[in-house]
Amino acid sequence: MSVYHVIYNPNSGLRKTARSADAVRHILEAHGDEAIFYPTEREGHCTEIVRDINTKYEAARVIIIGGDGTFSEALNGVVDFDKITFGLVPCGTGNDFAKKMKIPSCTRRAMKRILAGNVRLLDHLDLGGKRCLNVCGLGMDVDVLVKYASMKHFKGKIKYYLSLFYVLTHFKPHRVRYKIGDVEGEQEVFMVGVCNGSYIGGGMALAPDNAVDDGTLELVVIDNIKKPMIPIRLVPFLLGRMNKQSCTHTFRGTEAEVEIIGEEPARVQVDGEVIEMPKLQVKVVPKKLRMFL
């Protein structure tokens, strides 16, 4: 018998997460395992719970029921990576990291993979005091997240796509300075992403060929796109072909810097969380994150 620590937000996803938690409970009971459930109560609570579990238990098995934001919070609570292994049951708005790792959206199938017990070691990104699981960056994606947070109506993907439409029709470019390895540049951009994973915004491929266990990160710089061209460029973005467009430049390395120029407040996003930060300084941490996959 194994003990699983299950963390979930009972109020997210139109209560879909709570229903998934009930299903996980039944699956673990049927498998003969013990489950300890931790409903989160506020932003950042998942980080606190993981920190506490990681401190108290020698070999903790933690199941996260949620999306990129919840898993990112969990990642930021790890004290000792050697003493904790994560499983993910996708139940968020975007589930971009789950898409990259081909984790089934069906709770039963996701749990089958977790209970198989196969562990993979994955990379993550370190921002100097904050960790990133999937993608951090700035530009259009941050504008969409800010608009999303301000909208009072709609929920989920409909709300996201309405926010995206608004931003694309009112878009203003962002000026940045970036550095990765021997490459340096300063220009106006549509967006910039520093990628451990591949997808943003519920499945839009920013770095489709990126790997999460090769000890490198990918810096994606998309040139400023004039408004009449945005709908044309958006099609390959949605189809996962943005990396093939002439306006997209990709660079690979182990560290990257991106600085926002002339904006106040200067905002970036880290796994979908908007933070006021004028400069991203990112390095890859290879194969420390343990996951059931």
C-alpha cells in the first residue's frame, strides 16, 4: 500500500476539480492505497502544502489536480527534489504542460499512468527565487492575461479567447533587450517566451519541438506584427507552425535574459501568473523534477 497526498482547489473549474478529486479518491481506494486530501484555500496555499509535505515525509507521492498554475505553485514549494514525486491530473483552464507531456485529460486514464509508477526526471526553469514549470515571457500573452483578469463575465476558454481577440485588435508592441549565449538583440516584439515546455494559452504551440529533459531552454522571439497581418500570423500559431514563420526566431541555451524597456509597470508572466518584473533572468535546472509519467 502506498500513501498519496492529493492537492486540489475545490472551487476551480466550475467545480470540475472537486469532482475529479472524488474520482481520485475512489480510484485510490480501489487500488488499495491511502489518500490524504488537501483542499487549497487561497492563492499560494499549494506552495505551502507541498513545502510542509516535503519536510515531513521521506518519499512523498503528491498528486496535483489542476492546471499549469497549480502545478507551478507546487513546484515552488519543493524543498528537496529527491524526496518528492509528482503526478498530475489535468483540470485547469489551459493544461499546457499536460498537453506537452501527453497526460490524458480523463481522470481515470491520468490516474492509471500515475499508479503505473514509472518516474521521469524533468527540467524546470529557475528565475532566481521563483521556479517555472512551462513557459515564462512577456508581450501579447501577458496582455491577454491582464485583460482576462479584468473581465467580469464569462469563464474558462471562452473568456480567454475573448481576451485574446481584444488584445489582438488593440495590440501595441513591446520593446525588449535579450541575451542568450553569444546572441544579443534589442527590438520591438509581438511576444517573447522562455520555454521549458511548448504550449501557451490552452494549446497554442510556441516551441513545439522543445524537450523538457534535455538540459536546455528555448528562447522564442516573435517580431512585432503589424495589425493587418495579425490574423494571418495567428493561423499558424493555432496550428502549431509559428516556429516556421519568418517573424519567429528561436535560440537554445542554458540561460537567457529578457529586459522590458520603457514600460511602467513592466509585467511578465510565469506559468500564467502575471508579475511586475522588469527583467527575466532564467536558467535551466536539469532533471530535478520527479514525475509519474
